Amino acid sequence: MADRRTSAPAGPSSPSHPVSGILLIDKPAGWTSHDVVEKVRRLTRQRKVGHAGTLDPLATGLLVVCLGQATRLVPYLIGHDKSYRATLRLGQSTDTYDAEGRITYEHSGPLPDRSEVEAVLPAFIGEIEQEPPAFSAVKQAGEPLYRRARRGEEVAAPPRRVRIHRLELVEWNPPYLTLEVDCSAGTYVRSLAHDIGRRLGCGAHVAGLVRTRSGPFRLEEAVSLEELTSAGEWRRCMLPMDAGLGDLPAVVLSSDEVARVGFGQALAGPVPADDRPVRAYSDDGRLIAILHFDPTANLWRPKVVLAGMEGGATSSHSDKREGP
């Protein structure tokens, strides 16, 4: 297997023919992520459609939608770092930590000034512990927390460790302010806003939220649902399904190795320098599988096998080496 760049062209397909790829959607306010998935499913007439990271109904911005066999790659996409532009309302706390919830606290005194807000932000940069909102999709005993919260049950979600890479105050219009946030996957910006309000002693909630980045994908690359519909040829908006996997090493398999992986068989190969899985391609540029190294057997085992895909955007230009 040799270092090189290859790509496979998107093949022709009828409206109902299975395709595999990624659509970057600018989600409108008021829509759930599931609403967007259903809209894309109807528009594309594709059966397998999913998303790589939920956005709250109040939020807008980048939603990564996967079609066809790209849905099997979602576990490798949801772990990407994210970026947001969050508008906070100082002086009020709500039970949902955003503007759609019931007000649980209203501050009667003077609000902090800009310098006081900027002074507390460094405490939230780095690895922090946060508690997910009671109204969230986090599951406890197999049930989303929001369902229990809606029934009026007391909900105490276990805290989780997340990382805030950057937290910057970019707009000041009291009682509103806007923050730009770069964070790890799993971070709840609503919880961050609530905790900032608590630290300031005046309460706060999210009044508006825009996701601007998810891993390598940027909001500027996304299309609205209206644009996707009016474009007619939605396939032209599709990205190759490996477009979000650039952080994983890539290898090219021989025809014999492709056949073995297709049967779920492990492959011999060098011990990796780290625990990252690798992208495995055929010599004509098709993404075949995601391989994970098994240190107990010193073998590369296929975790996801994608051989036999039809149509769609199948692979992007990627540096590949012989291997695994």
C-alpha cells in the first residue's frame, strides 16, 4: 500500500437509489434535529438518514446529516470538538437553562458589568465538570431525562467532565451578551450559561445559540433546507462520506485484503503508535472499512465494513499509505 491521493466519483442514481454521503444543514430555529432528518429523508427519498450531534430546537446552525452507509460512521463523527455562538440573558434562570423554559429565578439587584463577566470566564476554560440540564436527551435508566422532567419528577443528572478550549465575550448589550465557545463533544452550552449565571450571582440562561463548527465542518459550508429543496439536485450538496474522518490514518488494502475484510476477517499489520482506528480503502479509492487494532492478537479487526456501497459520494481526497 502506497501513499497517494485518490477519489471515487459519485455514480448516477435515481431518486430512490441508495446513496451514501454527508449533507451539512443550517438548522432553522424551532426544528428538532429529528425534524431535519425527516425532512431530508422525504426530500432525498433515502431510507437511511441520521445526524451526528443533536441541536436543541431553540438552536440554529450546523447539523451534520448522514445518508446511506455514512450513518454507520456517525460514532466517528459525534466525538468532534464543536464551536458555538451563544447569546446569554443575564438576570434570569430557567428550568431548561434556555429561553423556552419556566423562569425559576429573577434577579432584583443590579446586573454585573462587562468587566465582572469577563473576570469569571477564565474559571470555565479547561477541563470542567458540568451537570447536564434536566431537560436534555441524556438517558438515565434507559429513559431521556427530559421525559422525567416533563412528568414533574426530580431529576439529578450525574456530572460529566468536558473541556472548554476557548470562551470569549464578543458582544455586550445588557442584559444580553454573546459568547463564542470552542468545546469538546458532550458539552452543554445551556449548562455553561447556567453555571456562569450562578457564578455571577445573578442567574443566566441561553437566549440564542448557533453551532458554527463540528470537527472539520463549518457553518459557512452548510445549506438551508430551503436551498436544499430549491437546488433540486441535492446530490450536488453532498460531501463524501469520509469527509469528516481526516483525523484518522488511512491505508490502502490489496484486493485480497478487501475480500477478507468483507468477510469480517482480521488483518495482520504493524502495531500503531496510538489507539486511533484507521480508514481502509480499496485501490480504486473506495472507503471499505474502519479497522481497530486488537493488541491481544496483534491484528487489525474490521469494526465497520462498508464494502458494496452503491452510488453517492464515496470518498474524498485523502493521504493513504500501505497497511494497515
